[in-house]
Amino acid sequence: METPDPSFRRRLLNEALTVVAAPARVQTAWLEKHGVATDEIALDFDHAFRMAEGLVEEGFLSRDALPELRLIDSIFDEMSCDESAYRWTTAALISDVGWIRARVLAQQVLAREGANASPLPDICVVR
């Protein structure tokens, strides 16, 4: 299978970061609109994050973004290890320290990378 071009991969990363960076009420509306669970936000980020190193090497992402992206990834990993199901509820989007930290970091990456504020992406859910 051929690797998608860098601009496509960069768009996927920007879209994933946009969802992570969104206010909790916007995230909740997005989840409801698409009929997906809260963990979809972290799963989409994880998928996009795996392409970040390649985007840096290809000049489509600054190296300065990697530490914050790694922190977001580690926050979601830590949340996944927690046995509390609460962290993956829509209520947690408002109050959970992990979600709040990930949101702030995603906002910082988007601002540094010059990504314009954009609406949350539409997704196609295959069931």
C-alpha cells in the first residue's frame, strides 16, 4: 500500500489536533453528530501522531511540535492505563485533568504551526 502524500498526512494531523484542541462542549457535539465514543478523539490523534516524525523529516511539520505531540500521546496512554471508565465519558471532557492538558497542548501546537482555526472535521464512520 502506498503512503499518502505529506500534505494529506499533515491535514489528518491538523484535523486530529483541531478536535483535541476544541472546547469540551464542541467536542461533545462532534461526538454526538458522528455517533462515536469519546475515545475516538484519542484514537484519531494516535493515528495521526504516528505520522508526525515522517512529516518533520519531509519538512511539513516543525521539529518543535514533536515534544508537545509526544506529551499528548503520553497523556492519552496514561488515561488508557487508568481503570476508571469515567475518563472516557463526555463529562470527563470538561473536568478531567488529562483532557484539559491535552487540549491546551493541542492548542499550542496548532498556534505554533500556524494552523488556522477551522471547524471540526466531518468523519465517515464504518460500522
